[in-house]
Amino acid sequence: MQDKEIVLSIKKGNKDDFIKLYDKYIDKIYNFIYYKCLDKNTSEDITSQTFLDAFDKIDSFKEDK
């Protein structure tokens, strides 16, 4: 399942599918943030907030972009 399909599924009400995006991107996002701030706790906090924000705003995802 590709990202776009996962997001569309989530928008249709299958909120549990968000874990697929989380599993796919957690390491990439965490590592990116860690290399910017070089602090484990801060990186974990920002990564968590990033996923919370993505989940909260999933309905604004534009399929054509």
C-alpha cells in the first residue's frame, strides 16, 4: 500500500492505518531531527509532536499534490 492510499484510507475513517505511516517514517524523522539538535529527549519530543500534528491534520491532505 502506498502512502497516498494509506492516507485516503485514514481519511475514510480507518484511523488505525496511521500506524503504517508511523512505522515507515519514525526512524527517518527521528534521525533527521536528532542530527539537527543532537539531543535525545528533544528529538523524541519533536518527533512525537510531528506525528501528532500529522494525525490531527490528515484530513487536510490534498491527493493531487
